Amino acid sequence: MAFNTFLQTKVNFLILPIIVLPISTGIYLFLYNKLKNDPRKLKTIGDIEFTRTVIKKRIGDSITEYNLQSIKGLELERHIPSVTAKDSKSGYFSYILRIIFNNSSTESLVVSDKPIDRRQNLSIVETMKTLKKIIQPEIRIIS
């Protein structure tokens, strides 16, 4: 848009790249800084733990345990993409985890791709792939 504006004002073609390049670079850097996530600004409100027999969900002071025998399946769907490659191992910042129960009710949770323990470099996708080998309920990863 800026390029067309400068063309219509008949600016010299040698000066045009000198003007347009810094403006477009500035806009790119501004948008990049606005869109990237800052992990220090995020606050954990809960966590989810998978074991061989139960799924434990902690949100604030509330702890809920779901027995795996009452769960028909788990679905993991992409939610918010990450801006940079270092933000997430899988390329997505968050996922929607759906727990489908045997009585056809569901519960949906938005889960981060980053683990609570910063030293481990696990992702929720890798966790679900491992669970697929260990537990009985059907696990689907929706791309």
C-alpha cells in the first residue's frame, strides 16, 4: 500500500526502496513483538496429570480425578499456533483436550504445550502418543 502511494506521488525509484524498506521492517517488528508470547507473563491456573489408572485435573483448589475405566476416549486438537519455533516443540502454543466419557458427556480443556517443569522438554502431543501405547481408551490427535 505504501509502495503504491509513493508511485502515485512520483518519487524517484532510487529513493523508493530506501523509504519503503525501513517502514515495512518497522511494521513487521512491531507486529512480531505484539504477537509473540512471553512465558513470564503467563500464569498457571491448573495442571493435568496422566497415570495408568486416573487422570487428575487441578484447577485452583479444586482437584478432580477421572478413572480411565469411565473414559471412552481422549481427543487432542490444535488451538493457537506459536509465533516462533522456540515457543513450542510441536508448533502450537495450546491445544484443546476433550475427555469423552462412556455416558457420552464430554469435558473440554485448553492445555498449554509447555510442561510445568521447565527442565523437561515434553509436549502434550508426545504425552498423548505415549498414553496411546499405555492406556485403554481411544486417543485421537486431530491435526
